[in-house]
Amino acid sequence: MESDIAKAADIFPPFISPPKSAIADFTFDRSQSEFEYVNAYYHINHQHQHLVEIGFASLVNYPIEFDAHGSALEQSFFDPITVSTGQLAFGEGGVDDAEDADVVIHEYGHAISYDLAPGTAIGTERLAIEEGLCDFFAISYSREYSQYQRDVIFNWDAHNEFWSGRELTYNRTYPSDLEDELYLDAPMWSSAIADVHDYYGREISETLLITSMYSYFPNMTMIEAAQLFLKADTLLYNNRHSDIISILFCQRGLMPECVDTLISDSPPTDPHIANHGNFATGSGPLIIYPNGNEISTIELLSVSGEILHSFSFENAQIAYEMPETFLSRGVYIVRISVGEENFSHKVLKLK
């Protein structure tokens, strides 16, 4: 089994040869060892065709070797060292990894990353970014087939008695929720890019990610990766998507001006506010993030409790802005109503 993009090979133990057919019949079920080879071969070729369609035909543009039975353990990997073009190996512990397209695309994501920025996956946070972007490629690919469990990664191979797998997260912010462990921190980056995917779709989110990856470097932080992502939007789309992407990244603490979201005592499931500094100095609005909640009203009160302004909303938004131009200097209270529950925050106006 070989194309211009993928080559089945028996590289690592346990040694199980790839299937061959003189009549091009590769029909197997998952009880047969040949099935994993056919499945991995199909998804690698299909993912590369997608890369061609979105303008990255030169990426991993060679027949990468893959061993569908490359380890007796529950562990798949991309090996960039043994041969110059790299090799893929899929584990057999628990559920055979090559049965799951998410695993295949995740590992192929490492090959894409290595082709773009070889030798840069160094440092705990950079490695978490690496795992996160490969998880995102898997999620993005899987969503093209089905929206079922759309935020679950490895939903065939994992989430069972063999291993827990990974999911996108909606309640972790950077850097306060960093665990300094690449697999635990990977969902922070994959979830941020998945937010962009939710808003702009597969082609734009992947195009921006891949373009930004050309500039990856060792010991990079997630904030630096976010800045490169936005720079890609500047280069490719003249900042067309940057306002929304900045809001999405800000919700996760990945923008420098959103540091106030990191020191909030509120749990990350509650609404929170950002851009305090610009609001205080008269250079920008206060930004209120629902964080998944349905906000009914936002009220501005004096410190004595007098309601100065009230804003009502019928439709949910990613973020709400409160202008600062009508306020004089002083301390104010912002009260956010979610159903019968209220959340209050003090804000300062300096001029």
C-alpha cells in the first residue's frame, strides 16, 4: 500500500506486514490486522488532500512511512529521527490506535508540525502547544464527518477502561490553570483554536494555525503562539478576523491586555470583565464576557447603590462592551444579571 503521500511499512514490533492485493481488494473488518493499515492509509491521504485544497500542497509532500501495528502499548508516536522524512507508528494496547481516525490525524499533525518548524518542540509549554494543535487537527477533521461528541478527542480509542482520552475545555484560563504537564495543558491551546473553528470554520482556522506554525520556536508560550496566530490573520486577511479572535483568546487569558481575567476570585464558569486599565484611563470600553452564561441585564451603579445605567439584551453575544465616555472620575459597580443570580464587580474611572 503506497501512494505519493503514505507508505504502509512494517517498521517496529510486533512485526505485522501490510496487506497486498493483486486485484486492489482491501476490504477488511477490525478483527483483521489489515484493517488498521487500510484505515490509517485512507485518513492520511484524505488529510493531505485537504491540505492541498486549502493551499498547503507542499506540506508533508512525500510518502510518509507508517506502521499500523507499531507498538504493543497504548501509545502512538511520530518519529522524526530514524529517517529524514519521519515515520508514524500506531499502538495496539487496549483499542488498536489505527482504528481511530482521531489518532491517525493527531500523529500526522506532528509530521505537519515537524515539516513546518523542525526541532522547535522544546520546552514544557511548547510541547503542550504541540499536543494541542495536533488534537485540534483531529477535532477539526472529525467534525467534517459528524457533529456527534464534537468536543471529544479520540472518542473511539479512548474514554473507556483503557485510557481517559482528552476533551476540549471551557473552564480553564492561561496561565493560572497551567499544570506544567504537556498532556494536561494541551486542551488549553486546542480549545482556543477550536473556538476560532466554531466561529469561522475549518478552512480559516486551519489556514491561520498552519501559517502561524511556520514561525514557531523552542520554549514558546501560548501567548506567543496566540500572537503568531493573529499575525497570520494580518498577513493573509488584513486583520479581517482579528477582532473576534482577540476576544476569543482574551476569554482564555491568551492576550496580554486580558491579565485581569487571571486574578479574578470568580470561578471561570462565572461571567467576568476585562479591559479594566483602558476603561479606567478613558482609552477603551469595559468588556464583559458571559463565559457561557445567558446575560439578561448589565447595570452600572454608584458605590451607594444608585442605578446609573442599565443595558438589556435579547440575544446572546460573545462579549458585551460598556463605553466609558459618559462617566466622570470615581468608583463604580458593574452588576451582571444571569437569571436570578447577580455578579458584581468594582471598576475604577480615573479620567
